[in-house]
Amino acid sequence: MMTLPLAQWLSAQRPDDAPVAWLGDHTWTVGQMRHDVAQLTRQLQAHPGERWALCFEDSYLFIVALLGTLHAGKTPVIPGHSRLSLLDEQRALFHGVLSDRTLGWHGPLFVVASAKRDGGEATVLPALAPDSVVEIFTSGSTGTPRRVIKPVASLDNEAALLAERFAERLTGCRIVASVVPQHLYGLTFRIFLPMSLGLPLHAAMTWYAEQLVALPHTHRYAFISSPAFLKRLDHDLTPPPIALIMSAGGMLPWRDVEQARAWAGVTPDEIYGSTETGILGWRYRAEDDTPWQPFAGVRFAQEHDAWRVFSPLIPEPAGLVLDDNLAFDASGLFRLQGRRGRVVKIEEKRISLYDVEQRLLALDGIVEAAALPVTRNGRQGIGVLVVVDDATRARMTGVTGKQQELAWRKALIPWLEPVAIPRYWRVIEAIPVNTMNKRVYAQLQEFFHDPA
């Protein structure tokens, strides 16, 4: 199957009645998308703002916003969330917001909707600039929003690289997903891959297994999943016809691989990569310890205790240093051996421990904080050690202490992903440090060994 770059998604090569997305009983066509994109393009051309944040739940309207922004000569900014408090905090990063709802945003906002009809006349969209980019913001190791500039050409290349390996199995499939397009995995697999191959995509997010099994059994599906979704599958439900399962964003336990295979009759294909690097490797596990195979053109070089990666998807000639530790075998395949920095993955969400600590320090009563991943009964969450001021310590006795913890958790809700809100709390006199005045995280973990 040939892939089309983003600049040609709505070209005359695709007929007006070709389906692009569906939701419930409605199917959008190329002609309808051309009309919707043209309308938004004109709106954006008439506005002086150059950078527009994309905040969507509906994937069809996300694509309309992405294309409208680019064809208008503007820059789409993907903040990775739609939480009003964080958008307001980051308003310097963009000039306005595009969304499928009002959000309560005070500033330039276009609520994007679909006319659900063809334009009736030939729609000619302005050509894309050859250096068009998409900006994605993700938490870096410092915890501040990290801007990752993705040339549209790199995203097109990533879709082509995926199609080279998976197109034959994707033929005739519809695309459904449990991952949002606000992160690179969802953007590439849920948006760029189906649009480049002309495969219809589901406009709605799949949150629950019940939604997946309710899909019409008259079609074949490729399911773009997270490991967390596959862990929670209800194996008593009858799956729809699934031809391909993709999993990325975190490690997929072997038990869940076996259960997904038994349930759907398909072994998940796992993808390794990051927002900064794009896809780097893949594997199809017949046994637990199957190594990863690099994608074509991806090259790794050891640099002291780290690995630098070079790829046709990485615009920087010097490549990028990975957060992960790798171990290679003689055939060039590799295994993952943990993360180097203070960014951890919990339920496929990339969590900056630094960011969690900064949010804690902004709360009343907390004067010092340390965050770390804690595993209990096979489930990982964030644990925090906090040092409080004298007035707070005097209040935190018995039931009052638990109430204070709940109040802090509630205060963090507007600022952190649900999985980043600390699950385990310890109030201590002082956070221990070594002779170099540095925190030793193995020592901090000891505070969570006692489950009481």
C-alpha cells in the first residue's frame, strides 16, 4: 500500500466519497473533510495569531484542526492535555485555542465543528509550506514543558516506515484506538498512519473493553492500544474481528501478551520509541524475553553510560541521547534495562518526578518534597515524602492527618495527570541526603517498604 503525505491527504487522488472517519451512524468522507478544512483555513487566515493549541476529544475534528492550521500557514501546537488550569499557565506558548468545546477558555478560541456535507464545488486549499512543523509539548527531565518540534515531513516518514512493515496486515482494516492524538504515539498511529493509507478511523476514544466489543462485526479492525488497556481486558466479552493490535507507551507484561492473544487471536505488536525520537524498534513476542528489532535506518551508539540514537525521523544530525538503558546482542537486537533519568512511566503516562515535587511545594504546609515510583502488589504509583511546617505538623494527628492528605490530593487534580497524583504519602522530619548533600533514592524507597 502506498502512503500519501499529509499535504496530499485531501488531494484529487482521493475521491469525494472515500470514507475517512466514523462515529456512530455517521461516516465522514474526503469531500466533507475538504469542506470543513477549507472553512477553518479561511477563519485562521483572517486571524493574526500564528500558533494554535489543539485540544480535542473527537479525532475527526482534531484532523480538521491540524490540516486547517497547516494549510492556513500557522503552527499547530499540541499541549498534550486540555486541562484549563495548565492551558492558562502555558498561554505564552500559543496565540489561541482550537477545540471541539468551549473549555471555559478566556482568549482567542475557535470551536471546530463539522458541516457534515461536501462543499459542492472544487475546494482548493493553500499549499503547505515545505518546512511545516507540528509542536508537541511533553514533560522533560526538568519537569517544565519541553517543546518537541516535529517537521511534518518526519511524521510522514514515520507513517511510511510503519506502513512498510504493517501495511499488508492493515489492508481492509478500520482503525480504533485507546490512545489520544495529543501524544506522539496516538498522533502517528491513530492519525497519520490511517490518513496516509486511506483507512477509516474511529473518531471516538475507546475507553473501555465494552466499547471495543460493541463495534460492528461486519468490519476488520486494527486496535491501537496502550498496555494499560490490554491489562484491563474483560476476557468474558466476545471480541470484534481484530487483525492487528499495536501496543506502545510502556512495557507490556508477558501475561498480558498471552491473554490478549488468547482473547483476540492476535499477538500484540509492540513499539518502542519516544516523543523526541519517534519510533525506534518493534517486537512480536512468541516468548517473554524477545528482544527489540530496530526500524530501518535507526542506529544506536554508546556514549559513556548512555546511548545516542540516530534515525531518519530525528532531524538533529547529532542524534539524541536516550533516557533508557539498552543491552545489545551480537545480532544487533536489543533489550530495555530501565530508565536513566527522573522521568518514569506509569500506566504508559510519562511522569516527571520533578514536576510532581514542584506541585507539592506549591501546596500550603509543605516545605520539602521527594517523589519516587513505588510498586505494591504488582501495581506502580507515585510515592512522596514530605516535610511540613510546624503548624501543619501540629494539625496532622490521627484522622486529621488523613484529611490533610486528601486535601492535598484534591489540590493537585487540576495540575497533574490522575496517575501522577501521589498514591502513597509519608510525612517525615527531614529528607535524608548523603555526604554530597544528594538524595539517595534507594534510601528513600525504604520509607515505603512497610505497607502499613
